Amino acid sequence: MAFKKQRMVKQDKDLIEDLVKISKYFGQRFDLIQAAGGNSSIKINKRMFIKSSGYSLSEVELKNGYSVLRNDKLTNFLYKIKNYIVNSRIEKKSFHILKDSIIKGDNPSIETFSHSILKKFTIHLHPIASNIISVNRESKIFFNQIFSKEISDGIIFYIKYRTPGIALATEITNHLLPYDEKIKMNKSVVLFLENHGLICSSDDKKELIKSVERIMKKFENFLNIDLKRYKFTTKISKVLWEQNYKNLVSYYSEDLILNNFLKSKNLDKILKPLNPDGLLYCGESPLIVRGPLEKNILSYIKKFHTYPRVVITGKNIYFVAPNVLKAREIEDVFKSHLYFDHYGQTKRPLLKKHINKLDSYNPQKNRLRFWFDYDK
Ligand SMILES: [Zn+2]
């Protein structure tokens, strides 16, 4: 019995690790999701692990940011009401069922019902490119134009606007039901939500990622819009993930002040920390990428025995942290660093002995204590 319980826990841990991975992959990408929008889920047997409401995707961690639910309770309710018009009575009942189905956590996303009937791995996003189309009056025409093949293959579906929650979930259930067999045969399914966003679901987590990237590329090509600078966050993070910094994300900064300062700088002169917060948030030095990204990151890690918090590549600047909110804190501190640098003629950087002292000084470390969970 004890052994069985242990195995269950291990299985759950693997699942949650997958949920974290998917959530971080998409959560760092401004081109795919903004603020605390969207959600991610994984289903196994009769349970669903789903991001909790109020968290941003990149904040999902092993120990927080998600809820666990009885998925069968959700699908039973959905199938029972699928032929009814969703009125306030059904809406109220849906909140009750959602609450009643919770095994762990307290605030599952309102889109939980929509996830309940889909494949094992599901991600809901608000991508820039697909939403440029989805809010257009001609969205249906454009959609049919871009995806004629995928539509006939039962890979992508156009879902009319419905209020997020049970009304949207009912619309999705009814829309997909006639294509059930086809959807089961395909590796993934994508739902284009009018005036809202995208849902992608797959039996395989790698396929989920590929499928989203593939679909988004088609929207971007159609619009002739270039979102490379946001996608580069994935490139930075992938190198770090391979170095076992699994829980980090990268964030692309579009702060004008910061970018203007950088343009006029001799970058080699901004390398040293000027105060304790500069060291704490931005690390001992920013990484200025010259040549191949991977090689640069690896030699940084070798030199400083930690990952770079600030990555400058050409005209672009990225911040690396456990989640997007933390990355924005680094952005603040690094901007202040550039102010100090810009308005002072001569600088007095922290000396190596000060840096060493701070690095091993617990009161300083404790200010970021929950960051240290992510260090190797
Ligand atoms: Zn949404």
C-alpha cells in the first residue's frame, strides 16, 4: 500500500513537472500570452491538473499555481446540459459543479470546463497574431482562407464568440461532437475562439508545442508580421533548460528608456554592479552576446557559476528569472543601473571583496529567498 502511494506521488510529480514545463514555455512569450491570461492543463484518468485563476502561466511551479479536479464530474455536467441554452441558472450550477470537483487548490480557471473534454495536454492562449484576425469583422473569411486544409482534416475549428466559462465550453462541446472520430485520430486539435484566443490540445506535450508554433506561423505569414524578438525568449530559455535551470523563463524588454540608454552605451562599461541590489537582481554582470548564443551562455555559467539575469543581444535586451513578474523586477533594477551609469562621470563599482561578501551574506540572500529554490 505504501509503495502504491509512493508511486502515485511520483506519477503526480512527473505530471506537474510537465505542466510547469508547458506553462513556462508559453508563459514567457508575449506574442502568445499577456498578463495572467490563458491557462494550461493535463488530464490523467479522471483527474485534471490546471493552472489556477490569477496566476500567470510562467508562475506555475511544482508547489503552487495549479488546482487538481475530478474531470469526470465536469464532463458529466457538460454532456448533461449540452442541449440547453446557457442561462444564469446553468451558469450558477456550473460554478457549483466546478467547486465541487476540486480535489486540491481553490481557484481553478473559469475555462476548466473547456479543457475537460479535450485531449491530455491543453493550452489556452491569447496570441497577438491570431487575435489580430479574431477581432476582425472578416475573421471567418480570413480563417477559411488561411486554414482550408487543416479545416477539412479536422485539425482546426472556428468557435463563435461566447462568454468565457460554461457558455464557451457548451459551444465547443456541441461544435466538436460531430467530428469526434476525426479528432481522436489526429495528434492535436486547435480551436480558434472568435474575439478571444486559441485553445490547442494534444496527446503529446512536444506535439502541443509544435502545433501551436506551426499554427501561429501561418497567422503571422498571412499578416506579414514579424514577432521574432519575442520568440527569441524560447531560444535563451532552451539553452538554460538544457543546463538544468529548468524553471527559468526569459522576458523581452521593450522599455524605451532602457533601450535608449543601451543604444548610446559602450556596453563593456556597464558590466560591474554599482550597488547591492544591482548584484542581487542583475547578477555580477550582464551577458553581452557576441557570436553563438549557446556558447556565450555556457561560458557565462562557467565563469560566474550561475545563469545570466540580463542578456543583451544586438539591440535587444532580455531578462531571465523564474517567472515574468520576477523578470520585470530585474528590468527595474537594471534600468536604475543604467541611470547611475549615464549621469555620473566616474563610477565606483562594488569591489570583488564586496561582491564576495554579499554573495555569501544571508540577510541579502533572504530577500530573494524563494528564488533560491530554482538554483541548481
Ligand atoms: Zn482566454
